[in-house]
Amino acid sequence: MIKRIYKFIDGTSIAFDAGNFDNWRVSIYRDDNYEGSPREVDFLIHLKTLDADIAWKYVKETYDKISVDLEPTDIKPSIPPDSRLGTIKMFWALAMTMYAEERRVGYILGKRIKLLGIHQLLKENFSPVEVSNWSRGKKWRELNEECKKRGI
């Protein structure tokens, strides 16, 4: 089942569909053709090109809007004014992956893990690759403590 959430001006759309774990995989489609799923490292690379304070402001606003009680069609990321298409797509992918993490059964950290990584990227100057690999193999309790240290 494909649940399209937003259509971009270039004709692509972003959707939820069936993935390996659940029906909350974030995917990009052109017409009915699957083009792939956004990779975390790709939107981290894109975020790193933006002004860190401005990016953090809009990421945090998006984070604050996402909850498990929200209907998927009500997802609306906060996007800096006058953003180019790549930035618009990145914020949509970010919002939808946060939502998917909130919906993932048995996943205790939810969207907080995404905000932790973005905090490391924008506030602690980690590289996108470092952020993508940093939490691997860590237990949820350790990650929860890292979130708490940063007020997440």
C-alpha cells in the first residue's frame, strides 16, 4: 500500500509504503515508479550545507510538530523561506522519517534519535558519516542518556 503524502513541483512525490519492518518506509516516487528511499547520510549532508542556526531552528520546529497521534496526511515540516527544491525535499524526508520512528513498534527512542544526530551534526560539528555511524551498536539506555545530556 502506498500512501502519498506530498507532491513536489518536479513531479516526484514522497510517500509511506511497506518496508522491512512496517508500513512506514519513506519513499520517493515518480508517477507510480519507486525511485528509492531517502538515506540519512544524504539529508545530513544537505543539512550541513545550510546555516547551522537556521537549520536547527527549522529542524526543531519540525520535530516539535511530529507526534504519534498526528495523521500522516497532517505532517507539515517547517521549511526555511525561499528554500530550493532539494531543501524542501530534505525537510519533508526528515519530518516523515521522524514520524515513522515514532510509529515503529517497540522503538523506545522514537524521533529523539534523529534529533540527537542532527544536534551532533549542527551543534557538535560531527560529520554526516560520523552521525550516521555513531549510534550503531549502542543500547537504547545509553542513547537515551545521550539525548538527556543534550536536552532532547
